[in-house]
Amino acid sequence: MKQKLLNISDLHIELPEGSDRQYAIQKVDLELKQGETLCVVGESGSGKSLTARAIMGLLPEPHVRVSNGEIIFNGEDITKVSYERLRDLRGSEISMIFQEPMTALNPVMSIGSQIDEIFRYHVSMSKAERQKRAIELLADVNLPNPTQIMNAYPHELSGGQRQRAMIAMALALKPQILIADEPTTALDVTTQAQILKLIKDMQTVYDTGVLFITHDFGVVADIADRVAVMQHGIVVESGTVKQVLNNPKHPYTKALISAVPSLTPRKAKTISKEKVLEVKDVSKTFGGGRGLFGFGKPSRQVDALKNVTLDLYNGETLGVVGESGSGKSTLARCIIRLMDTDAGAITIEGTQINLLKRKAMRTWRNKIQMVFQDPFASLNPRIRVGDIIAQGPITQGVAREDALKRARELISIVGLDDRSFERYPHEFSGGQRQRIGIARSLALKPEILIADEPVSALDVSIQSQILDLLDDIREQMKLSMIFITHDLRVAAQVCDRMAVMQYGEVVEVGKTKDIFANPQHNYTIDLLSAVPGKDWKGISPTVNAGKSKAKAKPKSRSKTS
Amino acid sequence: MLAFWHRYKRNRSAVFGLVVIVLVVLMAATADFLYPFDPFRLAGKPLSAPGTNGFLLGSDSLGRDVAAGIVHGAKTSLLIGLIATLVAVFIGILFGALSGYYGGQLDNMLMRITEIFQTIPSFIFAILLVAILKPSIYSVVIAISVVSWPGVARLVRGEFLSLKSREFVQACHTLGMSDLRIMLREILPNCLSPIIVIGSLMVATAILIESGLSFLGLGDPNIMSWGFQIGAGRTMLRSAWWVCTFPGVAILITVLAINLVGEGLNDALNPRLRERN
């Protein structure tokens, strides 16, 4: 029988007056045993992060405070202990890793001295001993060259390596509880898979209780023993991972789980033979500039795109899939002429648009439009929604009244209230803003729509609504779409064909169904096998069979992170 | 607007500053009514102490009324401060917007020009300009704007640099909007808050520079100003303290009040700083 480490009962955290609800979390009961992983799942604003912070005593007091309930850790109520006792507990008994390792690490201290700090403050050891222990720790989390990493500064490591270093720090004193607050959200999917495995491995070695906070049910399926689902500060359902994922009871859990896109590709459409857009041998290099008088070394050059060739057929959705830095956004920006290409041709209806001058390009703007990633940055905060949507047609010479009339129609097409017309963007939620962004891109009646990660900033339930909307619109307006995403689940549900990109190159193109069933390139295989929760809402076993091939990868990322 | 006033009035000293400025403006506006005669007019016995010979704040060595000078000087100070600031802000926005928006070689060139202006000590540069242009109210305004625009240019450039890569600006490019329209309608409204704040503080600096120039005798000889009054009375500071002191206090209070207002605007317009108290 495993020992019970943490017992949270009837926990209430009160928010300051004038907030949109009185309690950030209410009546929360959770417990964590030794060697167990408890996942707390919820959408943004559900109170999952505050719960974690309450356990560490990191609430932004006095505005936000525990008003009722207790957090018992080994028989001691953490909400009542003195500040000194809390400081003893933190780091040694309970430790935490954060979402963004770059901001959680101190940029002006080497990794070694940051680990050293933990030992210095909590235990007495000689300097040599501390050094030795730190190197051991870094080796434990599979960092290459631990001695070198000791002297490295955070910016010299990759995202995954930083997160590994964070985990090493968190485990330095063999804490009984590890709290992980969305530790893989900022990482690429292949790195995420490695980090999740590392946390799991470390847990077995140290027999730690892990409280894992996430919004991603795929991750839950991979790592959790038990799950607690939170909504508006209340735990609506909890149970073992099997119970909750396969047999959810609460309507909210059901809705969340059904909103997670399946990895089984949807039925493919018959694709027309007519090409609406051709991208041929497009290259783009960043950097290489010099100072005012041409002095100084030219800066480092990066090949963002290398001889990319793609075709978009009439009425299809072409997915462009890849991790950060693969060049997929650069490709989108080159096609829509936000950036200039260095070489190659982008052709619509026989015209090579990447060579057009800005004025000449203006008439082509009607044909091709874009939906942006971040709904909070993509709308001008100083302009009313109606005007934002009408801007495009007005710029293209449509009379103001007609443009505004069209904007009103579009607002109802994207499912917003008619009153939205007069409001400013800040009055809307993320999902609603993304609808406004879609309406803006449709105002010019484009034939081609480029969607650059349109749902990656949204909660999963809203994500599925926006994907449905895009699908409806595509049918209604007979659009051809280029859909850029890092999320293979989304790609499976949206795309007819897929192009996989790595380091600025398209490594594989094909029908979505075929790629998922039988990936050819090693990188595609890596990507597919790294998707979290594939055994739960996964795909045919061929992917796993392909895993063995991935061992002998000549070109795939030699990421040690 | 109401919400803005609500935030502004949370800063007590800013409200105080605003009241003082309103009083100074009222004083300047009613100058011809309070003292209908020319402030250079010899009004009575020279060097009368405050309260004697019918002088509220005394008279100077030529028998000019100090109080009349202060009231009429307020008009000069405020006008010059305001106009010089407007001109400087205009030049600054022009330079900053172009170099921030277009970047590259144009940015390089415009910023080097800005730096040339920044490296010359501003007051000495102003003296030089007025000396070359011959003292008049126009040359004073020109001199003050020429020495104070680089700060605005730097600020506006930074704002444009960060805003131009925002997605809403990129969206405007994809709609085919012209550069001018993007700069004026999309980006500029989003950086108005810091411009208003720096502008309000620049009014105070402009008043100080103007007083300094007049003190040195480089102001417009036909227009009464606070700096001129101090300059005229400085030799008699020990025998007739009132000639310098009252205009000096007027400068002090006005500049202080404008600074308080500027800070209040900053708190009210910058939502992140708002949470401080």
C-alpha cells in the first residue's frame, strides 16, 4: 500500500472583489499517493494552475488567498505553516517545474550554479560533493556532456534541454512531490514525448508523487494514473485514467474528450485535378545583412525555405505540418507576399505573383487571404469590429456602404451576434476574435485561404468549433485552403492532403490517409509516434510498426534535448 | 473617457497639477482684462516693494509692474511651450514612423541624423540657433523644437518597430492596404498614449528652455516673459528680491504642475503601471 502524500480537502481560493467570480477554486478535493501521477486537466481559467500554486504557497497574496479548506502534506497543513517552514518544504519536499523553462531559469547564472544553489540552501555538503551530485543529476536527465552543461547559460540550451535542466533541479533533493505545470506545452511534439518519458522514468527511480497540470488529453492518456477534471474552479470529475477517458460521466468531461480530434484521418474527398496555386522551387534565406557602410561580419544565415515545391488543387485542404522552425509559417508568408522569396515561383492562374510589384499585387489580394494564429494580436484594438471586417473591400475600392453591409452578413456567417458590429476587439473572447479574423479574411471573397495555426491558441472545445466553422465555410464558398499546423490530430481532421516540413524542406507530401497509414520519411514517422495519447484516441498500428525504422535515421533531428 | 478620468483622478498629485495648470491658463487668458496695459509700460515708482505704491508684487528698476509681467508672461510661456512641443512631436513622429516602419538603410540614415542632434547639448544648441536666427518669438519656437524632437523620434520608432510585426498590421498588408494608411490609421493610434505622455512632459522642458533663453537676453525683446523678468532683476536680487522671485516661482509651479499631469497621464494611459498603488 502506497503512502498518501498529499490530501487536499474542501479547498477554496478567494479572488479579490470585482473579479468575474468569487472563488478561483471551490470545494476542491484531491489526493496524491507515492509514485502516482495525478493529472489535473482543464481549459484556461479553470483554476488548475492556482491549485498547484496553492500547494507551493505561491499564491499572489494578499489579493488571492486560501479562504477555506486544507492542504495536508505528511500530516501538516501547508496553508497554516509559517513562512520559514514553507521555504524548507519548497524545493526539498515539494518542487515544481514550469511551462516556460526560459523564464523559470535565471538567464545570468550558469545551470551549474543554479543547481548548486538548491543544495547550498537546503543541505550542508562540501563544494566538491555538491559539484559531483549536480553532474550526476544532469546525467540522470540524459543531458549530454553534463560537465559542459554545468557551465552553460540557459540561452545556450535548446527548449527541451532547458526543461531537462529544470527537471534536474526539481529532483535535486529527491522531493516527495513534483508539481509540473504544463511542462511540455511550449515544446515541440517530439521533444514533448521525450520529456514525458523522462518524467515517467524519474518518477519510478525516486518514487515521487507527480501532480501534472495540463490541458491536453493526449498527454493525460500517456502519463496519468488518475485524473481530475476542473471547470470554473470546481473538480467536476475524478477517477482513474481508464474510467475518465473511456467512460466519462460528467457532461463537461464528455464534451472535452469528444472535442479532442481523433488521429484517424477523416474520409478523403475526391480531389479535383485543377491546380489553383503552384509553388515551385521556392527558397528563402534570413540574415546575412551588414551595417550602414557595409562594415562588420555579415550575420548568420538561416535557410528558412529550401526548394519548396507544392501544388494546391481546387477545393482541397492542404495541410502543412511541421515543428517550430520548420519553415511552415515562412512558406505561408511568402505565398501571401508578406515576405519576398529569394528564388522560385509562386503561380496563380498563370501569373507568377511572387515577382509582382506591390501595386500590381494589390488586385491579386482578392484571390488569396490569410487567417492568423494569435487572435489577440491579429485585430487592431483601436478599430471597431465592423470596420475591421469592412477594411479589405474598402481598400479594394468597394463603396463603404456595400462593404459594411457585407461585413454584417459575414458577422452572422461566422456565428457572431449582430451587435458585435459596433464593439471593439477587447470585448471578445479568443474564439470569438478568431471568428472575426475569419470574417475579415472572407470579406474579399478569396478563392484561396491560408490558415496559419488558426486554432493553436485556443482551448480544445473552442478549437473544434472553429475547425467546424472553417469546414463549413470551405464548402459554402468553395475555397481551397492551405492549413498550417503543428498538431497532427488537427491535421488528420482537416486536411485532404498533407505536406510534412523539416528544416525548410518538404520531406513528404501525400494524401492524409496514406501518410497516417504508411509514412515514408523518418521524420514523419518520428512525428506520428510522438503524438501524445495515440494509444487512446489513436490510429492503426502501422505507425508503431514504423517505429523500428526510426532508429536508423540519417537526417532526422539529432536532438539530445 | 469617463473611465479614463476615473483612473486619472486616483493620482491625487496629478489632479493638483491639473488644477494649477487650469489656473495658469485662466490667468494667461484673462491677462488683457486683469492688466489691460502693456506690461512694458512704466507704471509707477521704480523698485517699489510688493504691496506699496499700488503694486501687488512690486515694480522693477524701470517701474514696470511685476504682477502684470507675470500675467502677460504666462501667455508667452504657455504658447511657446505648446507650439514648440507640437512642432517637435510632429517632426519626431515623422522621423520615428518612417524609420521604424521601413527599417533598413532609411532607418539607419534617419537614426544617425537623430543622433547628431542628440549629441549636441540641447541648451547650448538652442542658444546657437537663436543667435544665428536673431531673437524673435519664431526663432525661439524653432530653436526649442529643433532641440527636443529626437526624444520623440526614438520613442515613436520603438513603438512602430514593435507594432509593425504584429499580426493585425500583417493582416492589413494582406488586404492590400497602402503604407501611408497602415501607418496613420493602424499603427499611429496604437502608440498615441506614450506620445501624449512624453509630449506633456516636453511642454515643461520647453517652458524652461524659453525662460533660459529670455534670461540670457535671447528672447523676443518685444514680448514679456518670465525669463526676461528674472534676467532684468538678477542684478538687484539682494536689494529688490521680488523682481526675480515671483517670476521664478511662477516657472517653478507651472513646470512642476505640468510634470505632475504628465505622470498622471502616464499612470492613466498605461494599464500595467496602473496596478502599482
